[in-house]
Amino acid sequence: MQPTASPLHAAVAEDFAAVNQTIRAQLASRVPLVETIGRYIIESGGKRLRPLLVLLAARSLNYGGDKHITLATLIEFMHTSTLLHDDVVDESHRRRGKTTANDAWGNAPSVLVGDFLYSRSFLMMVEVGSMQIMRILSAATCTIAEGEVMQLTNIGNPDIDETAYFETIHGKTAMLFEAASHSGAVLAGANAEQAQALQHYGRYLGLAFQLIDDLLDYQGDAQAMGKNVGDDLAEGKPTLPLIYAMAQGSPEQARLIRQAIRKGGLDRLNEVMAIVRQTGALEYTRQRAEEMADKALAQLNNIPPSSYRDSMATLARLAVERDT
């Protein structure tokens, strides 16, 4: 299933179609299983927000070449490789409403195909031919890996604070949003102010996006999200709703959540969700997401008016209004 161009993609509809075509071409491999798993995960219904950011950032600064197509494609490959690896680490069974690749083919093929997609993305980086973009994306891969390791080491740990939480989600999620918009700006020959503005736009957008993800884990619709409500608690992940609920709740409530995080599983899900609601943790998480979206929007003041900038503004608003 290829994602169809939504109104959000309208400003770069032709570019987006070209990215989809390039994705299919770059998935080609002499090893059939590589191509099969690659197509399965890439065509599983994602919104392709990160490649969209590349296209919008480059076009917003009047980029007129065609390397933004390659750049957007390699960003999607980097993202897809992290999904394959994450599902193995998290022992996930569902993603976007479908069976995960590791559940369908096993852990080893999923990890190795993830490695293939990472490697293919670096080959495409060479085609783009910008040393500055290579530095941005190479640094991003290190930060993303560190974010994933931080999340892994925090599983079952109820003692992390809000600062540590934001450091983790910047690495695991926001960094690739940031790298996408930043590299798109650099490709277009942005001046220092514009490059920094689009870099920070992507960072704040990614933070807003992850905050809403973590909120929806406690109030979302499982069918719409394509995963189960309470998955984060089941894995023992101390996300912001739980961190805030522990800080604001009674000692007894905090103790219950701490025990639930340490143990994992869903035995105390209903009790935890009740505490999260009673302490205003969901409202607080949404408030922080809206703060990040507002910061993202403020960065666009440094970018010339255009339909591309308008689409980036719409994307920032939608990041906090979505229910999936």
C-alpha cells in the first residue's frame, strides 16, 4: 500500500510521487528476502512525514534541482531501518495495524534488512554529494542510536525525570525530523539563519509528535492507532504521562505507578490510567506538545511566505491535533 498524497502533500505532490518511485527502485536487491521485507515495512501505510519535511524545506527556499528526491528517499530508508530494529528490540507484534516484520519473518532477517536499508541510505548520501549533509545525517544516526539505547536502559526505571525523558525522545524521534528539515535547507543553499530555523522547526515538530504518541498510549483508540492502548506501560516505559502522574499524585498513587513500571505488563493498566486521568497528566502532556508545536511555528517566521511554508505550518498544527 503506497501512501496517497493528502492535502498536506499537495504543495509537493509531484515530488512526493517521485520519492515513492525512487523508493521502489532503491529497494531492488539480488536477495529476494531483502526486497520482500523492505517493501513490506515501507509500504505498510506510514505517512512519510520525514521525506515530506525534506521536500517542503528545500522547496521553501526555492530549490530547483532534483537531489531533494534522493535525499527524501534516503531519509525514509533511515527511518524504516530504525522501525525494523525497534520492533526487534521491543519484541513488537503489531505496527500500523499489521503484523511486524520480525513477527512474520523472525528477528535475524529484520535486523539484517534494517542494516541493508541503512547502508543503502548512505550510498544515496554519496549521490547527493554534500559533505555538510553527510555530516548532519551521520551525526543524526549516532544521536538516534543513543536515544534508542537510553530508552532501552530506562525500561523498568521509574526514577527518570522530565529532563531525561525529553533527552530520550529527542534522540529516538525528534532527531530524524530535525535532520530531515535541516538537510533539506542545506541542500537548497540556506543561509545560516534559515538553516538553523528549519533545523529547530524539525526538532520541535518531532518532540510534539512524540509527546502526542505518548499521550495517545493512554487515551487513544487501538484500532485507529494500529497498536494496543497501554503498550508503553506493558513494556515498562516511563513516558511523560507517568512521570507527571507520579510527581502530582499521592504517595500511594506514585507507588502503584512505580511498581507497574518496574514490573511491566498490563495487570495494573486500569488503575494506572485512572491515576493518569485524575492527576491531569494527559492535559499536561498535551500542553507540552502544544508548546513544542508553537516553537516550531515560530521558526517559520524566518522562512519566506509560500505554499511550502504554509504546509509546514499545517503539519505543526496537525501534529498535536491528531488521534493516530
